[in-house]
Amino acid sequence: MNQEQQLKLQAYLDGELPEREKRAVLLWLQENEEAAALLAELRNTRQATVKSKQHLSLPESREFFWSKIEREIQRLEPEKTATPEVSIFTALRRWFFPAVAVSALALAGLIAHFNVPKAAVEIVADADTPTVETTLASGDATTYRNASDGITLVWFSDNTPIKSKSPATIN
Amino acid sequence: MKLFTINKLAYAALFFLFFAGVTAHAADGDLKLEAQLILCSNAAQPKSRPVAPEIEQKLLRLPLKWQHYYVVNSQTFSVAKNESKPVALGKSALDVKNLGGEKVEVTLVGFGKITQSLTKGQVLVTGSNDDSSLIVVRQVN
């Protein structure tokens, strides 16, 4: 029996031959005892291999199964904790302090809008009211101020008839 | 998304402080002023130089008897803080002192002294030794 015939027998055993060749091999096996013996040997070897494989596969106990799950959970846990958790203080620092700052600014703006302008207007009015000192021996000064127009008129009047230099009269 | 951080607020506060400081410094710099001798009249004088419209509007609202105002003479000058500048306009003599903070002390020689804040747009008017005339002091750019 040559190598090609041996390979054909192996292919027959593995079910890899087409129907026509399979029938030819069957006829050949009925006529050739050596071939039949080789096929029987191959079949035994195959069965032995399958049995040894089954023997090698260890049964997985219940404890081992759950221990694998436990290890997998432990392996994944560090990844979860890798993401930083936001502490309460951090959250306060991020949102509460800026919110307080914005609220303080808004409050200051409101106070400035509703209260300060009144006082400021008064202060500005006082500041814009001129301080007048006359050097005339017997004279005085008249002040007229129009704050909305932004104009101040100061008129010095000398009450001594001879020295009077007032160029205009106020209506 | 963070809208504000402490650092950003601190930088903003520093910026405003810096801006306020610069503004305050600018306000305490030299004052550029203009003093005008104004002729007052009830009759239009087409050949005379009329006062600026913004001054005329203010003068017309004063309780004075005149309807027309013309520029006879004007002087523009700068006064440093705490410095004085003598100004002669017609027959009148002025002494203008920059008190800082856009405040001036105008001395009308022979008559008296006026202390007044003179921000841009504000006008100080006083009498003059010339007939039918006024002196106008204002801040210019």
C-alpha cells in the first residue's frame, strides 16, 4: 500500500471524500484486508485521541467558576476608581464660590444702582457747587448753577457805586 | 463647563483695579483749558465770531438779558496739578490753578476766587472788566 492510498483511507475516515470516491474506497476495503486493517487502526487511534482529550479537560468546580468572576471584578475595579470622584468640597469650590462671587457683584451692582447714585448725585452736586470768595471790600457774589446744562455763573458785584464794574444785570 | 474660576475672578478684579488706577492717574494729569472773553449783545453782529453752539445753548439758558454771544478773545492752555496759570483776557486778569481731580481755582483779580470742579462739558462763567462781556472757562480735549 503506497502513501497515496493511506492518505485516501485517512480522508475516507475523516469524511472528506466525494461520494464517488467513497464508494470506490468501500469496494477496495472489501477486497483488501491490509487496507481494512489500516482503517481499523486509524479508527482506534482516532477514538483514543478523542478519549484522551476528554480526559484532559478538567471539570470546572462551582467554587472555581465564582472565583474567576470575583477575580475579574477585582481586575475591573481599579479602572472604575481611576476616574476621580468629585468631593463635596471640590463641588463647592467649583460652583459655590463663583456663585457667591457673582451674587456679590450683582448685589453690589444693585446697591450701586439704587442707593449710591442718590448719594453720589448729592455729593457731586455739592462738589460742583462752587466755593466763592470775594475780595471786594463791600461786595458780594451771586452764584447760579444749572447742573443739567453743566454751567455755573458766578457774578461778583461791587456795592460801592463808584467802583462798580459789574458789566451785566441778572434778570 | 466652568463659567467662572477663582483665578479668572481674581484676574478680572486686578484688571479693574488697574483700569481704575490708570483712570485715576489720567484724571490727576494736566488740565487743558480754554478761557474765552465773550461779548454779549442783543443785536446780531454778523462780522463777529459767534461762540460755539454748545456754549451758546448754555449761555442762552442763563438768567442774563442778552441774546447773542461772540468770541472776542480766547486762550487755550495747560495747567499741571497744583500749578497756576495767569491768563489775560481784555481788561481782566485771571489766575487759573489746577487743584487735581478736574477741579480748578479761578481767581478773577480784583474780584474774588471761585473753586469749582470743571469736568469736560462743564462751563464756568464769570463777569469781566470789559463792558457787556463775560469770561467763560472750560476744559478742552
